[in-house]
Amino acid sequence: MFAEIITIGDEILIGQIVDTNSAFISKELNKIGISVYQITSVQDDEAHILNALRDAESRADIILLTGGLGPTKDDITKHTLCKYFDDVLIQDKKVLKHVEELFEKYITTSTISENNRKQALVPSKSVVLHNAYGTAPGMWIKKNNKAFVSLPGVPFEMKNLIANAVLPKIISEFKRPYIVHKTIMTYGLGESAIAEKIADWEDNLPTFIKLAYLPSLGRVRLRLTGKGTNKDQIIKGIQAEAQKLYPLIGDIIYGEEEDETLEFVIGKLLAERKMTVATAESFTGGKIAQQITSVPGASAYFKGSVVSYATETKIHLLKIPEQLVKQHSVVSEAVAKSMAENAKELLKTDFAIATTGNAGPSKGDSDADVGTVYIGIATPKGVFAEKYIMGNHRERIVQKSVNKAFEMLQKEILKF
Amino acid sequence: MFAEIITIGDEILIGQIVDTNSAFISKELNKIGISVYQITSVQDDEAHILNALRDAESRADIILLTGGLGPTKDDITKHTLCKYFDDVLIQDKKVLKHVEELFEKYITTSTISENNRKQALVPSKSVVLHNAYGTAPGMWIKKNNKAFVSLPGVPFEMKNLIANAVLPKIISEFKRPYIVHKTIMTYGLGESAIAEKIADWEDNLPTFIKLAYLPSLGRVRLRLTGKGTNKDQIIKGIQAEAQKLYPLIGDIIYGEEEDETLEFVIGKLLAERKMTVATAESFTGGKIAQQITSVPGASAYFKGSVVSYATETKIHLLKIPEQLVKQHSVVSEAVAKSMAENAKELLKTDFAIATTGNAGPSKGDSDADVGTVYIGIATPKGVFAEKYIMGNHRERIVQKSVNKAFEMLQKEILKF
């Protein structure tokens, strides 16, 4: 069983917007056991859309289209669907009522026009899918056991339609295998190093469970997917296999929720322990603080940060002894430790993270090479710092260091 | 002249990653007068890639591929290119040397393997494009006046290759219409409000100049595109029309470079004046500092920040009088002004930005409603703060406030 996605709109092909719809739809389809064979982005052009439809129909069972359903002249998806299915547009009374209601209630800046009312026209062969958030309805057309689904391109309208109309309809009309996912979140070890450590386990996975490595900067998600007809066996199998990972790589697992960030996990750990953290940031420029505070409720455990970008700020505000800087240079283990200690003391917290390093493009107040960084961690029991070489790309040096700092902090929190 | 983009990788089709490469490439190609006809995402599968190549070749003059160039088994783009062009892989000595150097200098966590060395294998008919940031080289293959360009999927490697190798090569090898873009960066006014103010000007634009509104949070870019054969006329026309915007909306224009951020413009203004800035951030949690330091060379004018997330940090570290907090509450004009003043004094700078407010989800150490924020600005001449209501979406409250703070600061710097 394959699906294909066709995204329609000139704005995609001139690079004005990034097509995030396709990734969302693909992810949701995968969760219910449907693979996406191809994603195609085409122009607001009849011949082009017709071609894409023909090609997709030859390969897939479900064809999803997004975009081209607005009320303006360049939106031609509905007319093109009529051409493709040899159909005509008819007015749907329910949709018309909904459009009129939307204008009455929410769209107070303009009055309803003839063009807006035309949003209620749909191909006669289509089943209308209710778009709660907008005027363009979703449309579902069946042909020879294949389904064609046309959705608006506005992401929050499309997402709502996928979740509440499209997925339930696919589930009820198409026979699919039972499917369960579980994602193990890891940090600090590369894809190939993890693969080596869990090779035996991977080789012995039951045939109905598949493993995918999903790497990103400093993180690897391990996604287990169970697929089959015996629901009970799949759920128990996935659970049992996930547990077996802990003796093998338990030290790098930080969560079991897809998309759970490490700063979120750290927040939970600190809140449970009623402990607090502060940061003293040099080259990371406030990014650690910013990621900590991106978690709602961070005020329960985060007190603040001294972003001491300039050396003089380290000396004056963070009270790093000038002698220490002179002796070891500002990018050094000694300064990283002193920064962490002083942040912990000045902000009266249990833990503190400190960063000092050179993110480039040129050497700063130190002779350290671009990419050389020190990360310091102060805990209730002491302080330490580690040196890392983080490459030569400014943005990535910062992000890798932020990720590493969170790893180091989480390990320390777990000791309390 | 058309181009097509083919992005290769199962991770796109399972929705694990959003394809941002295509939008970047489309935008860059459009800038040099090349339209993208279609974007196609395909699996790591030989037959599928071959089909996509054939289809793209039948429609376009330039075909760009990204992805599938890694060192592992599932990366098959190079072998597939050999099949398509009836070619063989040969070792490129320069690439091999570069791969070995990368491992020596930066990739200290693992030793170079045979697979890594294979990154130096390229189709014999290809011209190698140097990838400064990674081991997979770009490749350019010409066939019947059509160009096929294969690039790594890692965005920062791909972007560098597009800018420094692909675009210059396209410009030198393909005849295109003469095209000039000019982007006027504005802040603080919505798309439709701007459209009203410049309606007469827009109606009277010469036919060879087109206008596009490109809105984002708190910013609208106005992109003028001149296209034709008379280079001189286009350059002069664009310049003249851009100038006419200043009497109409000069107060909201902050730059004339595409993608020039306001923090970049502020950096230039400060560096020119040899002046400095610091920040005192509460609910923005370090995001202002982080955006300032994302500009290379920020150490010339940014001294640091006190991220005083907790009220006690404002009192102890930032020396805000406890009495002031009690009297006015922590989210108040008085506290925002005091924070800005004290940051300027503590960090010995010419300017300081301060933020205090409630980004939600619940009320904090103050009774202020979610979305209520104060932004304070200290300058060599004094200090002031303004109140804003920023909606009810946590992330957007923070980002809107950061944007607004930069607007306020820029206006003040211009007075010196």
C-alpha cells in the first residue's frame, strides 16, 4: 500500500515557503502503516497538475493533494480535479453555511464576496471533508479503489483535516496492518557507534519489529516499529525489546517519548528534586538559557544566566580573577570551572553550566583555535570542566556545545 | 530555462525531516533568473531515482539532486548516476586529501575507514565541486547542454556548495535574462497596511519591475524584481523606484539587503559608532543575547547579558531595588527601566535592552496577564520603557518581543 503527496503552489517553487505539509502528512501516514512513495511539488498550472495526478495514480493507492483551493484566480485545483474525473462543480449547502458563519463570526475585517461563496463549490463525485478552521473544504474522491484527497495548503487547516477526517476515513476504508511505534531518545554517541553496541540485539529482533536510526546533531533516536496482525504480540514484543536496550546503552538513553527534548527532561528532573540551575555563557551567547526557558514552567528551576561575552564582563560581573585569565587564557579549563562555580554562587543555585570557547570566525581574546571549547559544570558536590573540539562552523559549534552541556548536566543531576 | 530539484532520501518520505533544501535552492535559482518547474522527493532506490532523472531531463535544462551521498550502504546516488550516464567511479586525489584532512583536524572521535575514503570516488564524467564542510563532494555532469548537479543533503554543506560553486558555474555556462532584485526590509507594520501606503507607487511601477510582499513575524520584505535585456535600464529603474519608497514608508525601512537581519544592521551601526550594548532579560530568557551573538564579530560591540529569570536574580545580581519590585510588581515600566539602567552600568556599555513580562502559560511572580510585556531601553541620554500586549502564544510572545526590542534599539542608535 503506497500513498503519494502532490503539493500545489508557485510559492513553493520560488522558494518563498518551505513545504512542511508533506513531512507532516508522511509522518501521520507512516504511523498508520502507509508508506509514501513520492512527494511532488508542482505549479498552479492545469496541465502540470493533470500530469502529476496521472503519474501518481499509476504508482499509488492514495493520492493526497494540498494547495490551490483559495478563492483567487490562481487557485485551480478544483477545476483541474473536475477535468481529471470528468466531473462538474456543484454547490454544497453545508459548506456554504459554514463559509457564511466563518465570515459572521471571525472574519470581521472584510465582508463575504461572491468569490468566498464559490468556496462551497465541490466536484459532484467528491465526499466533502469538513474544514473547521477555514473556508476551503477537504474533498475525497474514490476511483477504482484508489482515493484522491484534496486539502487546503494552510498548515493548521490541513493538519486538522488529516487528524479528524482523512486518517479515520483511510483507516475505515483501507485494510492495513496493525502498527506500533516506540522511540528511544539517546545522546552523546554516533549512529555507527550505537549500531556496534546493539548489533546482536538488532540481529535478533523478531521479524515483525523493525529498527530505524534517526540521527540529528548530537542525538540519535532509535525508532522501533512493530507491524502485523496480532496486536497483543506486537505491543508486548516492542515493550520487551525496548527494555533489552537498557543493559546495552542505558547510559545514553534520556527518554522514551518521540520529540522529547533533553532540556525538557532536565526540567522534569530538577523540578522533582526541587533543585535549581543557572548558566554562565560566553561563546554560546545565551543559547543555553534560551533553550532552558523555552520549556513552559522553567521558572520553577531556572534562576538566570550571566552571558559574559566580553572578557571584562567575566571579570567584573562574574568575578573571575583577572590573574586566572592571564595565567590560563580565557578559553581554558580553569576559567570554565571558575565561571560555573561563580554562577552557582552568584545566582544561588544547586547546579550551574559554564561555557567558554571560540566559535569563530576569527580568534578572540584567546589564542584558542576556532572550535575549541570548554564546558564547566558546578554541582552541590564540586566542579569540573571538559574540553571539546567542535568543528569549524560557527552555528554548529554553538549548537553542539549547547547539546553537550545538557548531556553533562543531566548525568550530574541523576546523581542526586 | 527551467530547473528541477530531486531530493533523495527515505527520511524525507517517512516525514522524519522537512525538506528545507528545495526552498533554499529554488530561492537562489530564482535570484539568477531560473525558474524551478518541479520538486520531486524520491526514495533511496535505484529504479526510482533513474525514473525521476529521466522525467526531469525531459522537462528541464538544469537538474539538481540532493542527498544519498553518505558513506553507508543505503546511499546510492553516485552508483545510480553512473548507471544513468553509463559511467564508472574513479578516485579523485584532491577529494581524498580533503577527506583525510577533515578526519585529522575535526573528526577526532573516530578513525578514517575504507568507507570514508570511498567518498573520494566520483563518476569519471563529472566535474568535482569542492565541499569545504564535509566529505561528500558536489558533482556536475553535462549532457547535451543540460547540467546535472549532485549535492550532499546536509543543509549547511549544500548551501555552501550552491553559493560558491553551483551558482557561479550556472551563471558562466547558461544564458539567462538579465535580472536584478532589490529587497527593502521593513518592520513594525503589516502587509496590508503597507500595501495601502504604497498603492499609488505600486500601480505606477514600470512593466519590467515586479513587486512581491514577503511577510514574516513583525517584518515584511518588499522584493522588487527587474527582468529584461537592457541591463542599464533595469538597474537604474530598480534604484529609482526603491528610492521613491522612502518618503512613503521610510520610518519602517531598516535595510536594503535580502535576509539582512535587524541584529546584523544594529551590529553595523554600533561598530561604526564604536558603541556597545548589553541586555537584561527576564521572560525572553537570553534570546536577545543569542540573536545578537549569532552575528559573526558581535564581540566588537556586545559585552554580555544578565538573564534574570527569577525575581531574586533581578534583585541580587542586577541590583533592582526590592522596594521597586514590591511597589510596581516585577512586570512594570519601573522595573524594565531599572533593569536597562543597571545592565548598562554593570556591563559598562552605551546602550542596554531590558525585558520583563509574562509569556505564560500561567501567571508568574506578578499579576500581569499572559502576553503583557515591558521593554526598556537605556541610552547615553537616558532610559525609557514601553508596554506591549503580545498575544497568548508563548513562543510568539517571546519572538515578537525580541523583534520589537531590536526595533526600539535601532531607532535610538540612529540618534547618535
